[in-house]
Amino acid sequence: MKNNRTIDVRPYNIKELAGIYEVGRKTMVRWLKAHQATIGKKEGRLYTTLQVQTIFDVLGPPPGVHDE
């Protein structure tokens, strides 16, 4: 059975992004650090909507997300 879900592009924190990608927080931090030049530094505790879209583009769609 294929799990098709949709994810809204909105501001997220590290913990939420880790949950979306089904990885631990430390793993998500490491993945984002590798692409920081492309994503940019977060302001405050949330990544902006534009940064989240860039994260989805760089890391690919999260597991089970239907890419429309």
C-alpha cells in the first residue's frame, strides 16, 4: 500500500522538518548544514516558507509525499 500524503509549504522548525522526513533531529540538522549555502540561515527558530521550499527541492520530497 502506497502512502500518499501532502505537506504544506509553510514555516517549520527543525523538529517539525525532522518529523516530516521521518529522521531524528540531529540527522536533520546535519542534512541542512550540508546545504546551508543554498538554504540560507534561519532567522529565529523557524525556516521561512521560501527556505522550506528550497529544503524540499534540495532534499527531495519527504517519504510518502505525492509529488504533483
